[in-house]
Amino acid sequence: MSLKALSEDIQRRSREMDRQRSSALVLLKRQKCELQQQVQKIPLPVMIGLALVGDS
């Protein structure tokens, strides 16, 4: 494999990794928003109870 071909392959893989990283960040942000929405729907007494059970 020539140096030029190797360099092009490295650049292509780097771009692909950047796209994958970007997609993963979008998914994480979406999941975080969904989790925050779900947590807001949990009644406060239930959240306190879960916190106490999880602490022991």
C-alpha cells in the first residue's frame, strides 16, 4: 500500500469516526432529554423513597 493510499485511508477513517462520535453525542443528548422528562413525571414522595432505598 502506498503512502498516499494509506494517508487517504486514515483520513477516511478519521472522518467516519467523527461522524460516529457526532451521532453518538446526538443520541446521548436525546436520551438525557427524555430521561429528564420522565423524571419530572415521578411524584416527589416516590423519588424520596427511591433515594432512601438506594442509599441503604
